[in-house]
Amino acid sequence: MLTYLFVSSFDPEAAEHAVSMTPASPDLCVISPSTAARETALFAMSGRWIFKVEEPLLAARVPCESGADVIARWAQALRDLRAYDTRSALVVCDELGTLGRRPLGMDGDALVRAADALESALAGP
């Protein structure tokens, strides 16, 4: 079963705990382009090597960026995750707030539904 585990780069202990609770150890790590994300990924994997990919779409919000811009970027990032050849991916984000504040696991279908929900929120009522 394909799974994605989203964790915050600002809570390494929660990330490590979430990884320890997953049924299959992640074989891919997708990270925000930040030092905090790289360090959290290393800590969460207890120092074990894992292939890492930096995803610019998961970057923290910049001052000139609107909330709608962030939501659109996240929706695209979620869709892009499906392109990776993985069975279990750890996704370390600087701003997990778009999906909630705590570690969150989902399968491939839930990933697509989350992207659809984000895009629907952009479309408005």
C-alpha cells in the first residue's frame, strides 16, 4: 500500500515518533528546501540513509505570497508526489498548516482528494 507521511520540520521529535509508528519504513523523503527540513528528516529517520528530494513547492510562505498562492502551490505539490516511485514517503514540510499541524498519514487516493479539496477551496463557493 502506497503511503505518505507528512510531518513538520519544526517538530523533529513528533516526526521521529510518527516514522517509528509507520508499518513500512519510508523509502523516500521529500523535503521543503530548508535546513530545518533536512535536519528533521535526518532526525526522524534516526540517522538512517534515505533518498531525499527537495520540493520547492513545499517551501515556507514568502511575504509577497497570498494565501491563495500557497494553497495552489500545495495542491500542485500533492499531485506531484504521486509521480515518485515509492511505497512509503516521508514528507517534511516547513508549513504543515495547510494540512493540519500534526503528523498526517494518507494513501494515494487520500492524497488526490486532499489536492482536489485544496483546489476546490480556491474556486470558492
